[in-house]
Amino acid sequence: MMGSLLNGLIFTQPLLLFALAGLPVLWFLLRVMPPRPRVIVLPSLRFLEGLLPEKTSPSHTPWWILLLRLLILALVILALSGPVMNPSAGLESDKPLRLVIDNGWSAAPVWDAQLREADNLIAQAERANIPVLLLTTAAVSAPEAQDPPRLMAAAEARSTIKGIAPRPWDTDYLSLIPRIEAMSDQEFQSVWLSDGIAHRGFDGLAKALAAKRSVSLFHPAPEALALALNIRHSLSGVEVILQDADESGSLPRPVTVQAVGEDGRVLGFQTYNISEDNKAPLFFEMPEALRGNVTQYRLAGTPGAGGVFLLDESFKRRSVGIAAPGEKSDRAPLVEASYYLRRALEPYADLAFDTVEALTAQNRSMIILPDVAAMPLSELNALESWVDKGGLLLRFAGPVMADNVNNLPLVPVPLRQGGRALEGSLTGGEALKIQEFSPESPLAGLEIPKDIVIRQQVLADPAEDMTGKVWAALEDGTPLITAKPYGKGLLVMVHTSAGPDWSDLPLSGLFVEMLRRLAALSHAPTGHETGQAAVSLDPIMVLDGFGVPRKPDAGVKPITVSEIAGGIKTGPDHPPGLYGRSGLQVALNLGTQKLSLKILTDVPAGVRKTSYGQSYEFSLMPFILTLAAVLALLDWLVMSVLALTLRWPARGRKITVMVIGVFLMSLSTPVHATPEDDLKHAGALYLAYIKTGDGTVDSQSGRGLGNLAKALSSRTSAEPAGVAGIDIESDALAFFPWIFWPVTETQKPPSPAALQKIQFYLDHGGTILFDLRYGAGQNIAASQNLQKITGALNIPPLQPSPKTMFLAALFICWIFSRGCIQRASYGWKRAP
Amino acid sequence: MPALLDMIRGRAERAAAGLPGLVMRAEKIAASITHGEHSKRRAGAGEKFWQFRAYDPSDRPQDIDWKQSAKTQHVFVREKEWQNPQKVMFWCAGAAGMDYSSDPATPTKHETALVMSLALAILMTRAGEQVAALGAKRSGRSELAIRALAEHIVEEGEAHDLPDPAALSMNAGLVMAGDFLSNLDYIRACFDVMDGRTRQGIIIQILDPAEIDLPFEGRALFRAPGLGEHDPVKIDHIGEIRRQYQERITEHCRALEELCRQYGWLYFFHRTDHDLAELTAAIWDSAAQHTGKGVA
């Protein structure tokens, strides 16, 4: 039932257009054959005899009014015949529609476009009365896979498609191909709503679809392609790694990464311009103090599970082990190194005092050895392999070490035998201060207190090449802190003691800051504790396809640590999210996986490529109907003007006036605050009043507050930006520090929702000034109305405010500005 | 023309069936008007008590009010108010045009005329005057007379635009209610004859709003009610002749009023969609003043 009249214009109900042919006939009948006159019985008939019509008005309805009305009628007929502009290429009416929808995580950014296109296609299918076969490409769980796709009516497809959403895992073309091939005996017209990425098996699927019939493939603009985010805490900071489909780099686009805290607040964001030329690693700069609060990083503006990177415990508080007996020491605590280390690190890290063997077994991210020189071979081996796997070993010098430096293992630089006492009777020197940290040092930027001196240290062997190894040095250039990577880990050596006996360092704030930086450098070694690898972790929180966290459903299976470490693929069984059990949380992120994101460029023969949003149907019906309505109003206006000039009977005039009134009223429907208004109100101080619906009172309020604003600007430091009239039912109150509420007799009590809003406003420090407008006790009806309004609010009883109070002063200002109150009764304040 | 007679008979019977209701309405209107206005407000031959007065030798002894005299030392005469009973004859136009109402909500002209006549009749009987339908033989001032009047108007009423002047008794008052849409010359001829016979005439012209305003639109074929001596009139655009029509009918009413003024009769105008009681009260009021003045 589709007849094409114009290029790009079709009518869904073309038969109705034949009614247009009736219009000239109607014209003819109206002009040539007027209706039979009514018979009116009138006793005063005698007086009608011989009356001649006056020549002051035309004898017929003017032809142009008739033409206008016929035009209105024609437009209505046209609208009812369902004109559709730009109909899509059109589906053939004999073959079922096969709709392939990409719904992996990478479809999230284009999901809206996909849904619109799908709706559009289903609408066409409905018109053409052909069944629809829906196929989704995301991997499905085993039970779902057993449901074969089936043909359904267009209406059913429309409701089914509402239930489809992007899944938080990858698209799986390979498993879809056999299912397509199984259907090869049937003929379909296929439409593929792709996410613009050539996932693995793309060509195979395209060929399978195109085997019998042509395929149209929709793809999004390159800006809308999905991105996967990976975050790594490295020595240099928070490294941002983006997996981008656009590997050709033809389209540089800005990418904003947000750091999100536990409560969903954005703690920081940074925008990167990714392009082909810039392959340098990207870093997320953020204060160290905030970094610990980040629970996830996400890409702003790019929805999708791949754009969300959840942080698990390996990113959180560092677990630091101190190889010292802890508190159970015989010595006085204030001279013990472990005491200072504990006090410095306790607020920022999980601390444990234990033997080296136990600490390495716990897989701490940082181990501190205060003044330890020799250790048993087994411990040494454990320590070495731990550092090799990524641990950060921080050593402090001390009297013990100073005497046993020969072949000392696991130090960044060789040391010289014996300590160097800088301040002694024999040396004649003075205790030295610390040099400013060089910009390359991870400690750069820390402020060095002036009164800190180092009295004694262990010297590095000057024969050694020191470039890049010195993180801090004394004034004379001797290294104070040296470091060296070791395997995946890091060795750091502080050439003085962790106790106050060799230096003032442990007594200073610098010590704390320094240790925090060092702790932040450490990261959990990749290897996990033995014995935990096989522990199965239950899903705690999973992401949906758009990257929104949600509760895991029953289909999500537990996962083991080793599986995650082994890079298990996300899928229906293991969506990305947080998995864990008490004491252990591990994140499964899409971004850490090797995703094959290849931009879709070439398609096999037989596949037609189009972009989304190019062929939306556009129904003209509403516009034509609107035009007809406007013309009808015009007709009314013309008729009413004629009626006024021709003194037509009063009744008709009244109706006309009424209709015009309704028309004008519809033009001036109450305007509510738009988001822009809210933005405006939030940005500056606005005096607000409640619109009562009584025009006089409202304009009085507005003018009064305007004057008050002027008075405030000229007399006080407050400079209101303007006056805002607010509708208590629909507008936000939060932006106004003070709201003026004239209470009228006719005002309706606020709805429960509005009452809640008022209550919230009052509970959070808002002030409402109710005005009875004639002084208390004089306007009984308004008082009762005020009771009605405030009766439902949980506020302490009102009491008269003292005259010295700000409100009273304000009120006096107000009276002056309004100048219309005979006997003022003061504002009220809330009883304390 | 038996058919015509049958038609009129049927109409009369229908009206008579509603007569008690009409009488009730008339009584209600009459009750709402404070009566006694018709009194002469001076002592004289009447039935109502006027005042006690000290006995004068010129008074007749039988006028002495012994009861009042016994209360005091003086002899009192009971004076009665001077009233002059008179005969008032009522006529309602009964032509087919009277049985017309443009809107079901408003009463017909005939009904309005009847109710107003009855209301005035009731008021007049209360004031001690005798009422009768024009052309009826009996007159009286009782409830029965009212009934007889109503029945006469409804049943014996003739399908005429104007009354028969010969039926008017000498020196009787005359109340005429009708639309008086006839040619003014006919009306004048009729009134000329009656003027010699009546002491006082009251003309109540009753018109339907549609007859005054012509509130129709478009094309219409106008037809006179009844069997009609008039040919139908076709109007193409009523709106265009409305003003002329209104001028014509207003002119006619003005001429009628002028005619009444010439005879010294009272002229009243009533639209059927206006309040009946109000006009009745006005008529009663000015009629009483008029007669009072006339006699004094």
C-alpha cells in the first residue's frame, strides 16, 4: 500500500487522497446549490414583507474564506493520508526482515542510534506486514544459546527490542556464523546494525549474511567508536592506557578520564588528545592523598563497560611490612627505628611487623628493612624473588649495616665500609643538610625543613655509576637516598638510620611524606599468594553494558584469582566487575584484556554500508495538521473581525472572543524554570518569591523584591542579581537563600511533593518569609491558609522576631520598598 | 370550516386543561403584589375599616360603633374607606399568532396574556371590583368570577387580532392583552369605537423576543402561523434585513403607544422572556394611580 508520488515522499494511506477530488465538487455544491432554506414561523411576518437587503456587506461568504476552508479541509485529508518524507530505501514485502544487532560492550556508545534505526526498520516491516527475525551478536550464556531465533511479528519485535541492551562483554561473531548458516534455506533481507568495530569473525559473518540476499550494514561515525580504558600504577604515576579501535589514528579525538571516588564523586579528571603521532604514555596526575580514595577510573562521555576501570585492592592502601620485632622490644620506644616507621606509615598503609619470610609470604607491596645487614639464605632468597616479582624493598642504614657492607645483597649501590660521621670531634665538620630534590627524583617537590640535619650516614661507593640512582643527596653531594630497579621491583636505600640517632629526619614531616611517596610507588606484585590462587571469588558487583554498576544476577559464576590473573575473557559467565570474598577483592576489567578493536573499514561484496541517522523516516502528518489548525485559527480570527464590523449577533461574537481567548491563553501557558534558569539562579544571588497565581500579588511581590534588591545593593554588601518568581510545585528552591511567600486566601495548599521540597529546603538552612499581607490577625482567611500550608511542615513553632534581628531589619527594608503596609507586624523567626 | 373549528376547540381544551395551573400562577403573581393600593385612602362607601371618628349630629345613628363608644365616654362613628367598585372587562387576543413561542423555555404569547389578565383580574377582585371577560354576560368579584373569566377567554376566545368593540359594556374598564401586530389603521378604527364606551383602557402588548430581535441567520422561508392569509416570505440573508425589520417593528410599537396616549389609555409592553410578575405589579401600580387620579 505504498504509492510514491514525489521523490522521497510516500503516503501510507494513499487511498484517502481521492477525497481531495471531492473538494471541487464540494465547492461547486456550496456555490451553485445552496441548501434549502429553513422554514421559520413568525407571527410578525407582515413586517418582513418587502424588505430589501442592505448593500453594506457581501451577499455570500467571501470566496477567499471559502478557499481558506477548502484548503484546511485539503490539508486535513493530506495529513490523514499519512505522508512520510524520506522513507528508507524500503523493505521488500515478500521476505522476512533479519535484523542483526551488535550488542557487545562496544555498542554502548552507539546504542541510541542502533535503537532508533531498529525502530525505524520495524515500523517499515510493520507497514509492509513482514515478520522480523532478531539476532544479537554478543556472546550468550549456554541456556540462552539453546533458544533458536525465531520469526516474530513486527509489533512483538518492537517490544522484544526494548528488552535488549548492550552486554558488558565482547561481541562474538564466530558463534553466530553457524546459526546463520543453519538458516540458509530461507530467504531474508538482512540489516546489520553494527557498532563500527570489525570484531573477530566479521568477514565470516558478513559473508554468511550475504550468502543469499543483500545486506545493509549500518555503522556509526568514528567519533562514536568504543574505547577501552586500562589503568596501571607505575613508578611514574597513574598510567592511562587506551585501547582504541581507531588504530589508523586518522581521527584525533579528545578523551576525558575521570577518577571517581567511592561515593560516586568525581575526584579529578584529565583530558587527553589521542592521535597517531602521540604514542607517549599518558599519565593521570592527581594528588597522592586523593589517589587512595579512587575506586574507579572511567571515560567521560563514552558509555560502555570498557570505559570503566575498577580498582581492586591491589590499587588501594599499600600493605607495608617492616622486618622488625615491632613493639615488643626491650629498648626504649623513642630510640627504636620501628617506632618512627610505624608512626609515619600507620595512617596511609596496612602495617605488619614480622620476619622477612613471613612478610614475603604475605606478599606485601613494600618491605622495610631498618638496619639489617645479614640474613639467613632462605630469607634472602624469598626476599629476592619477592623483589624480582615487583616488590619495593626499602632499606635504612644503621650501625649494624655500617659495619657489614661487604657484598651486601639487595642494595641499589655498593656501600663503603663504615659509617661517615659528619659531626664529630675528629671530623671537624658539621652536620649536613639535605639538598633540594632533583626534578627527576620521585621525591621531587617535597619541602625540606631547614632545621633537618644528617649527622651520620653510610656512604655509597663513589666508584659506582650513580646516574639515575640518586633520589636525594646531601649538601656536599653525597647520596642520601639511592634506588635501583631490580627485576620488576625496586630497591631503595636510605643512607641514614630510621631512628633519630643518626639524623633528625625521622623527627620531621619530611620523613612521613617521603615514606608515603615511596609506599605509593610500590604496587602489589603480580604473583599472588600461594594458596589464594585457587580460591573462588563470588561476584560482588558487576558492570552492565553501559558501564553502570549493578548487582550480579544468578547467571554470574564465581571466578578464581588465577583465572583473573591469567586474563580470563569476560563473558556471560564472568561479566566485568568486582569479585571477592572477605579480605580479598579482585577486579575483572575489560580494559586489561587484549581486545581486538579494529575499525570497520572494508566490507565484503554484497554488503551495503550506510551510516546511522541518514535515512530516518519523517512523518509529515503532525506538521500538516498543525498548519491546518493554524489556518483554522486564522479563519476564526477573520470571521471574528468580520463579525465585529458587521455587528453579527452577540452570541457568535462571544464564542469568537472565547476562542481567541483560549488561543491566547494557550500561547501564554505558565512558564516553568528551565535548566538554564536553574543554572542562572545557582550562579548568583536571586531574591525569590512564590508565585501565588494572583497577578496583582505576584507583580507586587516582583516589584517589591526588585526594589529590595536595589536597596540591598546600595546599602549592604549583598548584591542580588535579580528577582525570581518561582512555582512551588515545579521549580527548585535550593538556589535561593531566602524566599518570600505572600499568602493569599485563594492559594491552593502545596502538593505533598512540594511540601517535601519545602521541608527539605527548610531543613537545609532555607528561610521562608511568609507574608500575610495585612498584618497578623487582620487577614483571617490568609492566616488559615498559612496554617494549612505550614501545618504539614515539620517546623518549630513560629515566634515573633526581635526588632534587632536581621529579619526585622530586612522587613523594614521591605516595607519601605513596598510602601504599602499600614501597620506592620514583624516577620517571624523560627523558635530555637 | 369544521376543521378550523376543531382546531380551535382542541387548542382551547388543551389550554383549559392547564387552566388551574395558569390560575395558580396568576394568583401567585397577584399575591406577590401588595394589594390595597387601589383604595382611595379616604373615608367613604367601602367595606374596609378606615377610622373611628367622633359622632356628629349629621351622622346616621346606625353608623355609630357601639362597641367602641362603650369603651369611652364619647360616641364614635366607624368610618369605612371610600371605594368605588367598577366593572373591568378583560380581553386576550386569540389569533393563531398569539400561540407562538420561539423558545420552548419561554411561554407563548397567549399564555402570557392569559396569566397577566388573570393576575390583574385577581388583584382587581380583591380591590372590590367586578371582573368579566369581554363578551361574557356574567360579571362578579368572587373566585367564581375569576374562573368564569379564565374559561371564557380560553374557550370562547375568538381567533381575532382585535376585540369586538360592541361587546364592551358602557363605562366599564377594559384590559386588553395581545400582540397588536395588525395594521395600525384597523387598530385605530377599533379603538375609536371603544373609546366612547370605556372609562379606562389598559393595552398590554405582548411580543416574543424572536419577533423583536429576529435572531436568525442565513436563508430562511418565513411563514405566518395558522392557516395564514399571508404568503410565505423568503429571505436570503436575514442578517442584512435584521436592522430594517427591527426598526419597523419598533416603529409599530411606538405608534401603538402614541395611539394609546391619544385616548388616555395606559400602554404596556412585555417580552415573553421577561419577568411577568414585575410588569403585572407595574401595571397594577400605575392603573391604581391612574384611576385614583382620574376620580379625584
